[in-house]
Amino acid sequence: MASEESAGRLNFIEQIIAEHEASGRFGGRVQTRFPPEPNGYLHIGHAKSICLNFGLAAKYGGKCNLRFDDTNPTKEEDEYVRAIEEDVRWLGFDWGEAALFASDYFGQLYEWALKLIQDGKAFVCDLSFDEMREHRGTLTEPGRESPYRDRSVEENLDLFARMKAGEFPDGSRTLRAKIDMAAANLNLRDPVMYRILHATHHRTGDAWCIYPMYDFTHGQSDSIEGITHSICTLEFENHRPLYDWYLDALEIYHPQQIEFARLNLTYTVMSKRRLLQLVAEGLVSGWDDPRMPTICGLRRRGYTPAAIRNFCDLIGVAKFNSTIDVVQLENSVREDLNRHAPRVMGVLRPLRVVIENYPEGESEELEAVNNPEDESAGTRPVPFSRVLYIEETDFMEDAPKKFFRLAPGREVRLRYAYFVTCTDVVKDADGRITEIRCTYDPATRGGNAPDGRKVKGTIHWVSAEHAVQAEVRLYDHLFAVPDPNEVAEGQDWTDHLNPQSIEVLSGAMVEPSLASAEPGARFQLERTGYFCVDSVDSRPDRLVLNRTVSLKDTWAKVQKQQLQKK
Ligand code: ATP
Ligand code: MG
């Protein structure tokens, strides 16, 4: 329970809850809901709403429902319902016995529509959608009343029953609330409550051919479920008067709607419609493409539920829209993986190294630390032999002084192994380096010289005969510009897609401990980044790794350098 003393640190929603606790409005209850429409997969913006709603319920000892807002049969599918349930569970939240569906309330909503007709607060309208739009007026001009507005209660009841019975074609009639065509808030200008739609619903099948509008469903669903705080994004602020109007007109239990700013991220599109377009047009490999901001995409990319929850905590809730730097999301997963992910060695672009004075046909096992951040993670053996691979970028033939990696005549430490000195470079007919030759100092086993001699660089490596080949997928932002939604004339938002958002390295070599890694397993490749085993394409005979995030926030580094230059 939030105490009085901590009131200063409450976010604005918690302050409202505290006021309600003080006034006794909900008898001390806190009940929230997360209400997705099952017309797409959840994204990181939804995660913010999930963490907020389930988080408040947990904080105040209340409950949070998962309710599917399924009032639009033409766009909704069971596939989405199952995916949404999986994602919410994966994020670590529990909604109790069973998920709820707005479609379960269709019978009750129909009864309530009848009540509004009987009370003279709703009417059947024969205007087409186009005509209705014409009558609606604008922000500066009042609307005009429908010529059908004054139908008798009997006629309205008869027509509405016949709408329900399927006598009329789609779009020919609607049921509308009788509120005020001159209202400053356009949502109050006799809004549509029901439309005719001869469509099969994913749950109610063909039982209905009239479907309630979102605004006539949402508040009543909240009311039925005894929701106390109905939290939604800012776009719904000017729907709140209608939310309130329906509940008051129906004289039913009245929850409080509260709006907060939705999450926007740089280099990301978050609209479900746009994400669907990316999938439908094959611009990504699917909803779970690791470059997508979807929960399943982030999961496949290697994100942890804790990282996403921490991110949502960190960004907090506000009443004004803003855009969060995607670096913050990346930092959250980096921080979490730094603490928990085991370290292994792997070489993305292998360069062959022969240790000339190491006996042929022999090998040995060296002890490597699994996680310097967590002693309890222990150590593992890594095999070492005469032929190794190191990272191409860890060798330079004509190296500048400050290059602390391998170069002809220079000595470096092989992580957990020995000091080696480069003695020769082997090239092919085109002059490309194919191999380098080194000698090792057997006295430096474990990585320290008994004579106290120091080396500036430590590089990672794998033993060629023991290594496992892997396909490594390196990801960058899906969009090349910070705000992909901003388009110049004649441009499309998809023009902002980053052509370099994926790079596939097919010949990476990783240490043998990864041969048995399960799909989804996460680890750090030392000096290279955080990776996970791809849960879709990886097979026992074909290891596929996704880079979750690089080791360091390279952007922060770039920004710092720019600042120093100034
Ligand atoms: P659409 O309206 O296009 O279907 P939506 O993103 O609003 O898309 P819903 O399924 O209605 O999708 O969203 C479920 C809940 O998640 C809503 O309460 C909504 O306010 C919240 N939500 C959606 N997008 C965001 C976001 N970017 N940030 C925070 N909350 C969000
Ligand atoms: Mg919505």
C-alpha cells in the first residue's frame, strides 16, 4: 500500500488512487484491466500499459483483468488472442482464472441499448455513413440533427429488433445515442452505438449481425467487471465525456477513466496498422522478426521480461506525449544481461592463427570464468590447440602505435590462455591475409607472465578443431531516421526503412559449449555483444545466433566524443 509519506513520489495515477482512497470512492479497491483488441500482436507500447495496469493492481493488492476488446469481427482473429495471452504471461503477469472478452457482454449491451431507446436516449438512423459525416459539422460549426432523430420509441424498438434479426444490409441503418448535435465535443454529436455488419465473429460466430461500437462497449465492460481505474492513452481523453454519459444514462456502476501518454520510441513505428503492413508486405520476416518492436520480436531478439519491465518502470507515466530514445530500451536489456548472461567466446569473422611452437595433434583445457559479475556462475573448460581463430579486426599488418591487439612482432594475451607473439603473415595470390603465425609462451598459462611482463591487449579466440560454426545475425534499427512517421511530400514512411538493419555472418566460430545451447538461450560473446540462440531457425546441426545488443552503448560514446570536440 502506498503510504502518506511516500505521496511525493507517487505518479499522477497513484495520486488519483490516493485521492480515491481518502474519499472512499471505491471503498479502497483498486481493480484495473489491460484491454487489447485482438487485431495484431502486442508491442513495447502495450508492454507499458501492461506493466502499468498489472503493476498498480499488485501495488495496491488489487486485481488486473485481461480483457479482449473484440467488437470488430472483420479484423480480429483467434491467432492474435493466443499470441497476446502468451506475451502477457511471458512478461510475468497473471490475470487469474480466464481472460475476459467484450463479446461475452454482447447480450447485456443489447439490453442496455434497449433501455436507452425506451428512455428516449437512442434512435435508429437511416443516414448512410457519408451522410452522417456531412451532418456532423466541424470543430467550429455545429452539426445538423438527423431527420430520423424524432422517431417514436415503438418505431425505434421495432427497427432495432429488425436490425438484430438481419433484415437490413450492412451500413443501411445505425443505432445512435441522442445527445447533442451542437456539442463542442464531436464525440457527443449523436454517436453511433451499433452498426450492421453481417460478419462472422471469432467467438460469437454468426449469432450477431449488429455489433456495438467501441465507445458503447468499453465503459460498460469496465462497469460489469467492477473496474475502478480504467487507464487508457491520451487519444481517449475526449471520449471520456461519452464514457461518462453512457454510464450515467444507464445508471450503472461508474469507474474512473484516466488517460496517460502512450510510449513512442525513436527509430520505431508503433502503430499496429503499420506493423501489420510491414508483415503483410514482407518488409520483415514476420511479427516476430527480431527487428520488430513487438513483444514476440523482442523475445526472439533475446530481450528478457525483466529488462522490459525495468524499462517500463524507468520511463514512468506522464500526461504529455513524448518520445523515448530507443537507447534506453537497449540499456535496460544490456544491464540485465550483464548481470545474468554467461560469458562465452566466439569469433564473428574468423582469422586463422597457427601457434608454431604448440605441438601438433595436442590440445588442453583451460579454465574460463562464466560471469565476472556473478561468482556463483562458476567456471567452464575451454579447449586450446595449435590452430585457433581470432577476430579479423584483432589483427593489423601495419598497426599504428595505439593498436593494442595483434600485429607482426607484437605480443598479446589470449583470454584465459597464453601470451602469443605474431611472427609471420601468410597471404594468398591476391595479397589477402589467409593466416597468421604466432609463437606462445608456455610459462604464461592462464594469462599471466611469471616474470611480471605486461601486455596491453587481451583478445578472444576459439580452437579451430573444437569450434562450432554458427550463423550470426547482427541487427541495427529497423528505420534509418529517428522519427519514421515524419515524411516529406511524395515520400512514404516505408522509405525510411534502414537497408542495413540486418547483417548475416555465415561463418562465425564459437566455443564448443554452445553446441548444446537451447533455443532462446542468452549469453555474452566476450568483447562482442549479447546474443541468443534463435528460437525459430536454429537446429542441432545449424546454430543460428541473434545479436540482442552490442556490449556498449556505442551512441553514447559517439555523443561523448562529439561533446569533447566542442
Ligand atoms: P489500435 O487502436 O490501432 O488497434 P492500439 O495500439 O490502441 O491500436 P489496443 O489493442 O487497443 O491497440 O491497445 C490495448 C491497450 O494498450 C490500450 O489500453 C492502449 O491504450 C494501450 N496502448 C496501445 N499502444 C500503446 C502505447 N504506444 N503506449 C502505451 N499504451 C499503449
Ligand atoms: Mg486501441
